[in-house]
Amino acid sequence: MSEIESIIGNKDFWNNPDAAKPILQERSLLSGKLDAYQKIETAVNDAEMLLEMAMEEEDTETIRDVALQMDAVEDALDDFSLKLMLDGEDDMATAIVSINAGAGGTEAQDWAEMLFRMYSRWVERKGFTMQMVDYQPGDEAGIKGVTFTVSGEYAFGYLKTESGVHRLVRISPFNANGKRQTSFASVFVYPELNQDIEIEIDEKDLRIDVFRASGAGGQHVNKTSSAIRITHQPTGIVVSCQQEKSQHRNREIAFKMLQSRLYQMEKQKQEEKLQDMHDSKGEIAWGSQIRSYVLHPYQMIKDHRTNHETGNSQSVLDGNLDGFIKAELLRKSQTKGRA
């Protein structure tokens, strides 16, 4: 935190607002985490002092109040520990969520709509913002697919844990015989990448060579050294320009060419990143599910990655997903720690 403050305190810090923005965002995040920790610490110390006084005076009502306060502290501590696990590069990004029904027609399309409702409720619980991108209604009921964005603190960090195939087992409301039905739907979550790619080139990273321009067959176009070759040493990209008689103009054109090459390289990285995420989705079918929602013959929702489960299926379908999200973030954090 002190290192960030020293950077912000530099007299040249505000000269480049675009470069300043991510540093200010990081300071805001760290400040928020520090404030949350200090509030929890204060609440624990206050409760401890109050409990000691209440026990000395045998004040049972105050003891009950302290117990309620500690329940609130425990909730705050859970939320704080969850945020500490969200340290991924894109965890603060807006999340783009796509839900698609698997094979099975109306049954699967109804399940996809149930998942959409579940995430909509979760977004409401978090106080986040949802914006519709695409909506494809089902043939008779439900939806074939839906895509929406979720904006809020750590939106992608939370929702990235939901990517995968979700399996539903229930008595089909669309079957007159009341048979049990298994349906699948996929959830794909990826971050909204920054499309306004800022290309900053440090002069120290450039090797600039000046040479005499020449035409076809070695014929000199220019008697002076006006041609420019720029080598971007970190990437090895080389651009050159000799089309103008002015060295200054050739340098300007070559620099723009270098910016374009670096922009394209960064854009390709982002596209490859999204493709890697897309390729990891898996098939929407039996055996590839991350979570099962069993509504018959018993009530149980179980995550197959973490073994976290609950019998209160209605609560989960109403958007109470934090237990599953926390369990998966903890599993990933532990796996990363062992790597």
C-alpha cells in the first residue's frame, strides 16, 4: 500500500490519466480490504469487552446480543476471506455469462431458464447490475440460450466458478406420465476484456537505425540517410520506412507501424485467451457436469468438484450460491498453493 501511495505521490503521476486509472483502482481495492479487516478487528474487540462485562454482571440478555453480533462478524469474515481469494488478473472485470440448453428440447430449455432465474436472483442479492445481450426463447417453454453481462465488485471473480455443465434431475412437468427426467445446460463465463487497448512504447525499448534509402536494383532514391528502421527489443518486432525523403516523416510512419503491430499482438493475446476459455467448456452431456441439482426422489444439490452440497435446493435456485462459489474458490486456491 505504501508503494502505491509513493507512486501516486509522484509529481508526474497525473500526466497520464490512462496509466493512472489501474493504479487508482488497485489502491481502492486494497483500501477496501484494509477497511474491512479493521472493521472486523474492531467488532471482535468490542464484542470481547462487552462479553466480559456481561459475564461479570451475569447479564444474559447482553450475552445473547453479543452472540448475534458475532454471527454478523462471522458473515463479514466469510465475505472477507472470499475476497482475499479473488486475486486473478481479470477477477475485477465485468462478467459475460452465456447459458445454453443441452439436448432434450423443452425439458432442457426449461432448465436453462431456471438457471437464468437463479443467476438473476444471485445478481440481485449481490446488488450487482445485469444487462441483457442476447435472448433466444424456447420453442414451447424456457430458453434455448441467453447471454448477459454482470457488473459489480469482483463480478467475474465470483461467477467464473460457475462455468461448466449443470445437471437437473426431477419429475418432468412436461411429461403426462410423471416420469423422472435428467436435463443438461451449460454455463460459460468469461471476462469482458478491455477493447480500448492502450499501446505505450518506452523509448528505452527501441533501437533506431538510420540508413540511406534505395530503390529497385540498388538505385539510390535519396542521397541522405533518411530511411528509418525501428526494432522493439522486448518483442523483436522490426519495422522500417523509406518512402519519404524526410527522416522525421519516415520515423513517424515507422512508429505508427510499430504501434499497429503491438496492438495486433495484444489483440491476438486477448482472442487466444477467450479461445482457451471457450475450448475448456466441455460437452453438454452426462459425465461432464460440475454440479447436479436433484429434486426427485430427494432434494440435494452437489458440486462434483468440491463435494459441497446442500439439501435446501429451493434456496440455491433462488440465488443462494455463495456456499458453492466459496468452496470452488477455496479448492482452486489450495490447488494453486500446492503447484
